[in-house]
Amino acid sequence: MIAFLTLELRIEGAHSLKDKRQVLRSLKDRLRSHFNVAVAELDHTDLWRRATVGVVSISDSRDYLDGLMHNVERQSMRIANNAGAEVADSFLEYL
């Protein structure tokens, strides 16, 4: 089973793509190291104040994935808030 979490971010403090990349790099690196998940920017790559990030994990247990992705979502909100961003919306899918 594959869990796919999509996070829509607003980065109001970004004044350039460099500012945006700094926030996203921090988020991606922390999620990868703490949860051992795959993380990538999916959309809005040319906009300074918006980003769409995808987080993916694979397991044979849906219960494990459900708990993992809810923890990832909570931690993403904390990381984003500390970096001057906000998780505007999130979507969780199972494939």
C-alpha cells in the first residue's frame, strides 16, 4: 500500500524564489530524516509564496501508514510555522 500526502503551503514571508527554496529545503530535509519518507515539490515551482509538496511512504500496513502520515502532517505544520510558512491545506490518499 502507498500513502500519498499532499501539502499546500503559503509562504507569506518569501520575497524571492531563494527565500521559498530555503523554507522548502528545511521542511523536506527534516521530514526525510525524521520519518524516512520521500518528499518533493510538486507544483507552483515558479511562484514565491505558494508551494505544493508531496510526501510518500510504502508499507504493507494501512494502519502504520495512517499513523505515519498524520504525524508527518502535524510535524509539517510545526516546521512550516517555525519557518514563516503555513500549511493551507492537506490531502491524504492511499494507492
